[in-house]
Amino acid sequence: MRVGHFMRQLLCLSGLLAVALAVASVAGDADAAKKKKEPPPPPFTRPEIVLSWINDYRHNPTPERLPDAFKAMREQGQFKEVEQAGIYVGFIAGVIGSNPDKAEKLIADMFPMPPPDQVVVVKAIAYSGLADWKELMGKFVERMPARKVIIERYLYGKLPVLRDLPLDSPIAVDANWGYYFATGSSEPIQRLVRTLAWSRDRNDVEKLTIGSMVKWTLAQNASKDHDLLSYLKTSLPHQPEAVEKPLAEVIEGAETFELAQIRKEALASIEELKTKGSENARNFSWWGQAGQTVFALGCVAAGVMGQVYMGVPCVVGGALSNVALKYLAPAE
């Protein structure tokens, strides 16, 4: 009896195993067929293709494409002015930081490159957030002898990493956005949200501009990124008073798609501060640093590029940056 019962159980288990294997086989065949049908991703032949990939990356990570994307960024001249390449630096840092087991190979595959472009790699490693980023940096010192000074400054703590980077410049804002695009992490968003208090500053044109820039980019991205909008809503009750009101306005703008009001208020505030006669307000040479920032307020470069990609800077390269600056800077 016991033997017979045992045999029946064994046969039953064997049958279940056979069914499971058959299902797995069918699923595997279906996955394989699906992969065969999927067309290969488009090569990074134009800046908008790179930006589209950056925008979609956090939803569908493909870190193996980073070296090719890096090469395209270089060839398209995105690193000519490092101060205007914050979005790319932050994004590369995020991909490296979220792939610690692949980080060394990803970086190695970016070489060779001219010394000026190596600055982007140095900053990306330092901004990656990896616990062993200094060791990783050390592995590439010999391949970047021309960058010895900046490497040493990062290694010895004389230059800040991303989490400590003061958010008083467009490159810092862009770098945090780039890191978010690569990871979907809330940490760079937390840092950006804190600067919303500056959007109400009436004494410092640079802080007012940065705060307005962050306010716009948060509203623009949150209007099309449900996860980001949910995070902003969750964080609202925990914000200090100086941040709570502008963040509520960001959420309202994102939910109603009334984004023009944010732009209108930003320009009015900047114009008002300029009219007060502040020396900083009269000196708009600082705007030239804005570079890649999404503070094109509605992506004025979209008409030039022909297409807008949600959340990604529409200002690509010097010519389009000039378009954005003319659009944004208060009238003389």
C-alpha cells in the first residue's frame, strides 16, 4: 500500500514536472521569437536619438549601449564645453553607479578619447556614488595622464562629488537630472526640490534663476512621469515652509498641464529683480552657463529639432542654447 501510494505520488510529481518544463520551453521559445522580431535599436547618429535613449533609459536600462552613446556624444560635440554637459555627465555617472559589476568594462570601452573629453569620464566616476569609486578611478589614471590634476583633486576630496555639489550652477542642476534619468532614484530629486525655496528669492538673481529652473523642470517632467509626480506628492507634507508652496505649485502645474504660468512667473520675477538695479541682475553673462538645461521653458528648441522628448533638455549645442537664452533672458 505504502509503495503503491509512493509510486502514485512520484508519477504525479513527474507529470507536474513535465508540464512545468513544457510551459517553460514554450515560454522560452516565445521569448526567443519575440527577441528575433524586435528590430535593433537605432544607432546614435543624431543628438535627438541620444536624448531619446537617455529619456527612456530608466524604464528600459541598456547599459551595454553606454560606450557607443558616449562616442556619439563626443562626435556630436556635446563635451566641447564641460560646463554645458551636466546632463550627460550626470547620466553617465548614474549608469556607472547603478551597474557596479559592469562599471570598469563600461568605462574601458569608452576609450580611446582625446584628453579634453576625459574630464567627463573623471567627473562621471566621481559622481557615480559607488562605494569604491576612488579605486575605480585609480584603474584609469594611467590612461588619463593629462587629467592628473583633476583626478587628484577628486581623490583627495578637494572637489565635491554629486551629493555634495552645490546647486548654485546650471551644471549642478543638470547633473542631478542626468543621474535621475539613468536611475529613477529619488536622491537627486530630493536635492533639486530643496532649491525650490530659491524660486522666491528676491535678492539674488542667480538663486532666483536656479530655483525657477528647477521649478520648471520638475513641473515639466512630473507632468509626464507618473512616478516622479507621485514622489513629489508624497514628499510635500514633509517639506519646510519655504519649499512647500513652490512644490505645491509644481504639482498643480504638472497635474493641470498649466505650465505656462510657471514660466510667466519666473520671467516676471527675474525682470522685477533686474529692475531693482541689482548688480547681479544686470549681469546676464552668467546665463551663458545655462547650456543644456531644460530651462528652455517649453523646449523652445523643439521647433529647431523637430521633435520634443519628455524631460530631456531640448537645448542641444551652442546654436540652440543661444535660442533658449534669447527666449529666457529679460529684455534689456
